[in-house]
Amino acid sequence: MAHPMRRKDRELTDGAEMDEILDKALVGHLGLCDEGEPYVLPMNFAALKGALYLHSAREGRKLDILKRNSRACFSVQTDMDLVTSPRACGWGMTYRSVLLFGAISPVDSAEEKGEAMTALMKKCAGPDFAHVFTPSELASVTVLRLDWDERTGKARRPA
């Protein structure tokens, strides 16, 4: 389902810029629907090969929800700064953001799981991260893949 953007003047349409935002942001917010109730939680993530990968424990509410409803949205923001004004209604924020909509599934392949965990660690620890995950390390975590079918971006840039 397409979600039209109200502020067309702030819409990002450049896929490379949206990729850059996903690469730059360290934390995003995963939104799920738990039998009609919203459930949003912050998560570390990495974008890799056109999908978004999330690291998770092997059990918990998030995984229980995803068994019932695999649809999700994921939101990230970067370059946030407060804009001040002498007028109360003139205050605001500058930002760049990306919103993804799609289905989440657990990653079963040890090879894909290892690639995702390495991408996540390189994002957090830096490009020199070189650990090779052992089978037992990979078995101790759940890796989720968000395959988005819609991606939107929005920015309010400094004046």
C-alpha cells in the first residue's frame, strides 16, 4: 500500500541518499502490530543487498508478534538539529529520514546470518572488524530480514 507524502517539498526520491541515511544511522525504530496494538522498539540494524537486517534474542515479544503478523515498518533519522526562532511557532528540527514498509522473516542460512552479523558489527565497530562468527555464536542469536516493498525518505535541510 503506497503512503503518499503530505510535504512533497521535503520528499527524498534519490535512492543513493536513502541508502546513505540507512548506512549512517546506528539505531532505528521497528514498528509492529500486536493484535491491534502498536509495538515500537529501538534496534540496531544494517542494510545489505537490498534488505535490512536486525539482530534479536532467540525469544521475546517481538518474535511472538512476528509469528502472527510479519508486516512491519522501520524508521531511521540522521542529521537532526534544533532550529530556534524568536517566535514559538518558528521552532523546528532539521533532519533526514527513511521509512521502510515490508515483511520480516527469520534468516535460516548460516552464511546469510554471518554476512548480516558482520555487516552490523562493521557498522558499529568500524570497517576493520574481522571476526568470523562461529556456528555456535550464530545459533545463539536470531537474525531477521526486512524485505521492504516501499521506501520513502524525507528531509528538512538547514536554511
